[in-house]
Amino acid sequence: MLTPGFFRSPPCRSEFEHFLNRENQLGRRDLILPVYYVNCPVLNDEARRESDLLAKTIGGRQYADWRELRFEPFTSPQVGKTIARLAEQIVQSLERDAPVKPVVVEAKVSEAETGSNAAAIPSKSGEAATEMPVTSRGPAEKTEPRTRVVDALHRGDHLTLTDALSATEPGDRILIRPGLYKEGVVIDKPVEIIGDGELGEVVIEANGKDAILFQANMARIANLTLRQTGGGNWFCIDITQGRLDLEGCDITSQSLACVAIRDGADPRLRRNRIHDGNQGGVYVYANGQGTLEDNDIFANAVAGVEIISGGNPSLRHNRIHHGKQVGVMVGADGHGTLEDNDIFANTFAGVEIKESGNATLRRNRIHDGGGTGAFVHTNGQGILEDNEIFANARAGVEIRGGGNPTLRRNRIRDGKSGGVFVHNDGQGTLEDNDILANAFAGMEIKEGGSPIVRRNRISEHAYQAIWVYDGGRGVFEDNDLRGNTRGAWNISTDCQDKVIRERNKE
């Protein structure tokens, strides 16, 4: 499918030259089917074609003309079947060493729908032409972005990404061919940067600077390996404003975090590997926002994701694991929404909320950690709903130091210690949770801990459902406390008058 911009680009002409050479070797001219995506003047104008041999060759093979139409008609199943049929015919002819039959081109579109425009749909010889209603939007020129090629082996337009960025105009595309490019770059205009090769073949490596400093309103980076190798306090990618689409990259840092999001920036990070950060994986601060989806975030030295100082990102469907400290840390007035993430095998807590941090966690799996599943302390808050919290080395949920989260409909189970541990003036509201089969008590409350516990099922524990001692207190209503090895309650004498129990099943 040809557009004016694509036809002018070196990659397009290189492809066509390759196919023409192949055709010549095979002794026939049947491998190329030009389909004009939009009106392409250099191919439509006979006089201009005469001055360009390749344009003349391609222009004379037009099987279908989609002039002045947008892309929607090409999504028709009939068009796809027709081209597939034509491709099969070409393959069969090559196998039989026979010429390809001519293709009939015809289209019927009512003038009421399209005026004088018509879409040509090729059909197999001998079959009736297929009518396809097409919604025309009138004449429209859509130009492909100009592409600049970076190649360290002198086979492109530029030797470095820095040179290419200096030469690009807003909206240009930069294609980087395989190689190691030792440079740090500043992106201050809307561009698209794509690695041309398998992940790991195109490497941008910076020492003593950020590998990428993003200072534009928007841009896209895809399929690069990005490394920050030290030399001071630098991020691998520092996103300071705008919306950067960062997709399918491998990102590491031997200095600060792999990715920083700050100052109101609102990027989209999708399907990246973010790992082995000397401090952390993703650091969101100073009112940074952003959406992180389907990333693999692992083996970072501090937090896989750290959110502070008004940071408020959304995390969905990420794997955050094998961190050397915490999976996700929300603190110092940080916020955030975590949904459907798999957070596991981190050395300390799976999720930590502290210092007035206030996050929302829904439908996450938080498991197999070396510490607590969810740890809320030092006036941290948060809403935890419908999460699976299981098989952690310490309590499934720990609340202390003025922490005051709300837990609803979570399954807190199979912990190697207790289910929920509330102490040192921790609070919290627990409603409609299943707290099951933890190795110690279902709930342990002491030292001024004071939760509100309603309509929970606390069962299958090796000790009591609820153990209150050393000044603990709380309100317990409508809970099902049956099925624990040592009964429903263990309340020390000093706490008897501090515990309110109503309508519990024991």
C-alpha cells in the first residue's frame, strides 16, 4: 500500500528494487500489487513517471486505486479475501511455472454515498465484481512521516541518534539500526524513535548523563535497549513533561532509578522490561502521573515502583517481582491506582504505604514475599479491594503507627505467619474479607491497635481466629470465626473491656 511519503522513502524504494530484481530472476512481472492508500501524484502523473524509472514501473502495475479515500474501506473482509486470493494465485503460478491470469478491477459505489469517487476492488477472473459501500470523506492527503535512518556502519542518514534528533522536524520518524550507540540524548520535539531489530540489538548507553531526557509535549520510543552505566546521579530515562509513549524497551540503570516521571509528566509505559536499577525501577514524584501497563519490573535495588510527593500513576497488569526491597512503595503524599498486577517474591513488603501515602489497590496478587504482603504504617492510608494476598513470610497485612487503610473483599490466606497484624496504634476497617489458613492467628492486635472488623470470615488457623493482648482493642461485628484450631478468641485480661463483640459466629 503506497502513500506519497512512503514511496519517497529510501526503505520503500529499496524494497521495490529488491522485488524487481527477484522478478527479473524469475522471468515474470507478477510479484508486486500496488494499492494506493491515498492519491499519490508521482505515480498518477504519466509525465512525472517518465522521469523516474521505478515510479514508471510501479505506476504501470496499478491493480486498485484507493484515491482520496481513508483507510476504513481496506478493513472490509471482502478486500482482504480478494488480495489473499490474488496472492495464492501468484504462488500457484510460480509453482506451476505458468503466467498469472489478469485481474479484473471493478467497483460500484452509489453517487449518493461517494459522489464521483469509487473504490476499485479486484476480483478473480470469471467472478462477478463485488460491490462494497464506501464512506468517502472527500479529498484528503495523508503524508507519511519522514524517516531518518541512524546506522553506526554508515549505511543510513546519520551515525548517531543525537545527529538525527538535531536534523529532524516535529513529526519525523527515526529508525535506528542494530549497534551500540554510546550517547545520552535530549528529546525536545515530537518524534518517533524505533529500534530496527530484535530487542537487544539496538543499544543506547549513557555514562555521566541520562540515556534519555524527555522535554517534549509528546513522542514515542519503541524497541530499544537503554542503559545508564553510572558516572554520577542520573536516571536512565528522565521524563519531565508531556506524554511519552515508551513501548517494548529494555531499561536498566547503574545510577538512580531506571525511569523517573516528574513535574506533571503523563507518559505511557507498555510492555517494557525495567530491571536492575541501582536504586529503583520506576520513580514517580513531584506530581508525576502516567500509566504503566504490562511491564516486567524486577530485580531493582530499592522499590520496583516508588510513588511520592503528589505522584499519582496508574499501574495495570504489571509483573513486579524479585526486588531487593519493596515491590511498590507509596509514601510522602504519594497516591496511585494499582489494578490487576502480579506482585511477588520481593525481599520485603509486596506493597508499602506510609507517610500519608494513599493508594488504591484492586484485584492484585501479592504473594510469596520475604516480608509482609501489604504494609501500612506511619499514617499511611489506602483502599485495598478484591486482592489475593497469600503465602507471604510475615503477616498478609500489617497495620501500625497510625496506619488507617480500608480492606474489603480481600482473600488473605496461607501466610507463613498471621493473617492481619494490627499494633502500635494502627487502625483500619476490615469488611467482608476472607482470612484463611494462615500459620498463626487470623488477626493479632496489640499495643493500641484498634481496627473495626465487620462481616469477615476468619477460619482454618492453627491458633485462634482473633488474638488481642498488650493494650489492643477493636470493634468486631457479624464475623464468622468458626473452624479455627484454638477457637474464636484469645483476649488478655487487660483488654477485655476494650473489645466490643457483637453478633459474631463462634
